[in-house]
Amino acid sequence: MSQIVSVSGSPSATSRTARLLRHVDARLTAHGHVVTPLAVRELPAGPLLAGDTSDPEIAAAAELVSRADGLVIGTPIYKASYSGLLKTLLDLLPQYALAEKTVLPLATGGSTAHVLAIDYALRPVLTSMGAGHVLPGWFVLDREIAHAPALPVVTASETERQLHGVVDRFSAALPGAPLLAASA
């Protein structure tokens, strides 16, 4: 069983990105992993922006990342890049904070024109931070993520099927992956 941190880089309290991440978290938990959500928007803004790693909440977030075997990094795409909020977190982590970690980048956005932001903006940063394995990221259109709790999280069945495949490959790539992940 692997320890996973599920990072939401969305500044919105009603974020589609966060809703998608909780959906992914549930699937990873079903695979036998321990998943801890980390909403960057809930960290104290002053210390986050100042890069104050002595702040207890910032230090706890950095320690959470340090102990993780894998990370799911979720971000909305704004102006063809990942969120500034996510950038502030990544900037305060040590240079090689992702060394030997498996990382799955996920992004949400309003247009397929932003799909390449994962590979051209986010992947290079994750790689420069020493990530042991960055899986191919996955992009989900905002309109395919329901807001209403009574509805399925992902409303397009083909997108849901593909997302499950991406999450299952991430699960299987983690150290000590449960047998269920390999057979899913």
C-alpha cells in the first residue's frame, strides 16, 4: 500500500478540479492506497506567498509531500498554464522534493486548446523537481465534470473510462502496488 498526496492547485472553493481529485482519490483508495488530500488554497496565504517553510501549516504540507510515494497533482488551466496557486506550493518545496516519487498530473479546463499545458508547462516543472516517474497527464473538460453531488462526477462515459485507465496505470506504477491495481 502506497502513501499518495492528492494536491489541488485550484483557488476555488467549488472547484471542478477538486471534485475530480476526490473522485480519483476514491478509486485509488479502492486499490488499497492511503490517499491524503492537500488543498493548496487552504494553506495560509502570507507564509505560502513568502515561501515561509517555518510556518507550521506550510511545514506540514512539505512533510506530507516528503513522505509520499506518489502524488496526484490537479490544476485548472488558466491562460495555457497551471494555476499560480500550484506554482507557489511547488516553488517553496525543496528542489528535488519529488525525487523517487511517481506523479500523475491532472488538469481541467474549458477548452481542448489547453490540453497541451500539461506537457509544455507542468511536466517540465515536475521533472525538474526530480520526479522518478511522471505518467502521461490527463485533461478533463470542465463541462464533463458535474457540480451536483447527486450526479456522477464525470458525466461523459468515455471520459470516465479513459480516466479510470489513467488512474489504474498510476496505481500500478506506485511502489508496493497492490495486486488489485495490476489487474484492474
